[in-house]
Amino acid sequence: MVSHDAVAVPEGSARALAADKPKRQKKPLPPPVYYPFWFGGSASAMAACVTHPLDLVKVRLQLRSGDAPKNMTGTIGYIIRNERIIGLYSGLSASLLRQITYSTVRFGIYEELKQRYAPKDKKPSLPLLIGLSTFSGFLGGISGNAADVTNVRMQQDRALAPEQRRHYKHGLDGMFRMLRDEGPKSWFRGVWPNSVRAALMNASQLASYDTFKGLLIQNTPMGDTTTTHFASSLLAGFVATTVCSPVDVIKSRVMSATGKQGMVSLLSEIYAKEGVTWMFKGWVPSFLRLGPQTICTFMFLEAHRKAYRRIMGIPDPA
């Protein structure tokens, strides 16, 4: 008995049906909008107001000595007991000054280079984004180095012995006192590891954010929304923390020093005392600081962009 339910489909017909089946199309990226140069610096300064206590804890852990606490919660408790809540904001003025110089340059130049060199009709490639963000980050590191030195010193000041404290009143006071007491070279202390770190930070943070954001917009139903911005910035913060951790430790050690010690000598000394684990010393507080800082920065940046589009009458991307 022959069943009439089973119908044989010729091989050629099966291929034809598969060929006729519509393929899933990627959603197009929204057209580019050219935003003001200073948006990145403004968004980063706002983010610094939120995340400065975590940055201070990270620096204290990287520069700890003697009987200082060895973990994040212990360091926070120590600061609050000895310096009150306001101690968690030591050096905030220098941190804001750093963002105004460093982040304005790194974001502004990156966006300008993207406008000039990225293809207009398709998503820019990851190697191109990495190259542009590395270059702009390096320039940003140089421009913000003096404020960064001041920032590290002000964050560390209360952890020093009373006779070693510098007592900078605010960021500008610290910069000009360094210039007066230590000469112009003090503004460029640690400039090379700082600029390399800034280049790595920019490449891992900005390039990865743009890449994750583009992938989520094109391959998920989320679109260009707050959820997409949050997820992209969280992933970018994880990438940036891991890539930048070794250089971040070196930068803090060099900037906090007052004597003249070569880079090779410093690395040899750190390795002899701490082994290879020095490269990720303070990774958890770094991520707990850089993760929220990255999220806040890009969320504030996207808020800047949304307000700008509204003011200029530009429709929001779908």
C-alpha cells in the first residue's frame, strides 16, 4: 500500500526552494550626524563626578604601602574613617581638569577623523576604528598629562605621611605649583606611559563601543536605544580595563614618584617584589571604576547627541 501523505521532492526543486527563501537582512546603520567637538569632554567630566571615588580607591590600592588596606572595601572604609565622606572626592577638581583637556581631545579628534576617513555608505572596519582611536588617544594623553599628574598626586596626598603631603588647593594650583617648584618637566612626568595608556584606552573603549553598538543595531531588534548604549558601553568598559591595566599601574607608580627612576629599573623592581600579578593589580576596582565610568560617559554622550538632534531638528535614528 502506498501512502499518499509522503511526497518526494526532487533534489533540484529543494535547491530552488532554498534559493527562493528570503535571507535575513541586516538593518542599515543610521546616517552619520556631525556633533560639536567638545561633547566628549563634557560627557566625560559629568561621568567623572559620578565615578571619582572609585578612581581614587584604585589609585590608593596601586600605590599602597605599609599597613594600608589591601582591598577595595577596606580602602573605602579607611578613607571614610580618616577623611570623612568628602575624602572620597579628593582631587576632583584635577579630575575634571583632566577630562576637559584629555577627553575633549581624544573624543574630538576621533570623531573628526571618522568624518574624514570612514566610508560614508557602510560601517567602518574595526582596524580603521582602532587606528583612528589609537592616534587620537595618544594626542589626548599628551594634552592631559599635566592635569593627570596633579590628579594622581591629589588623590594620593592624604595617604602620605604629614611631612610628605603637598596640600594642593585644587587642580590649577597643583599644576602651577609643580611648574614653580619642579620646573616644566614635572608637567610631562610619565607622559610616555600615560600617552600609551591613553592610546590603548581610546582604542579599546571608543573603537569597541562603536563596534558593539553597530553590531547590536544591525543584528538585534533593540535599535539605537538606551539599552543598546548601555550594553555596548558595559562591554567596552570590560575590554578597556583588561587592555589598559598593566600600563595603568606603571602610570600611577611613575606619576607618584618624586625621584628620577628609569622605566626599566621601575619594571624590574615591581616584578621582583610582586611577580607577574603586578600587571592586573587593582583590576577589580579598575573595572568597578572604568565600567561605570565608560557607561556614564557614553550615556551622557548619547544624551548630548539626542539633545543636539532635537535642537537642530534632526530626526532620531530608528
